[in-house]
Amino acid sequence: MANPDNRADNAKRISEIISNTEQKIHDTEDYMAAHDHQLDEHDKEDIMNKNKRRETSIESLRNEIKDES
């Protein structure tokens, strides 16, 4: 039998995902600052693009929290 759909803690879980994603953004920015001289332009661009996707994801998740409330 399938588990019942319990969405009672969705907003909390989404908030945790947002926090984790924000931390990943900060970690990669710190990494880039510390290792800038070791990264080629392609790697830097990849990292910046990934962080842009993370920002887009955070925006979507914030909208989802609004929908859950």
C-alpha cells in the first residue's frame, strides 16, 4: 500500500534545501577566491553558471514555500 501524502513539513524541508543551496553557493565562491590562480576560464565559467542555476532554483523554491503557506 502506498504511503499517505503528508505535506505538513514541506515548507520546513524546502527552507532547509534553500539554506543548503545558499551554503553551496558561498562555498564555491570561497573556493574560487582561494584557487583563482589554479582555475582556467572554462572552469570559472562552469562554476559561475552552476551558481546561477542554484540561484534560479532558490527563487523557485521560495515561490513553492509561498504556495505551501
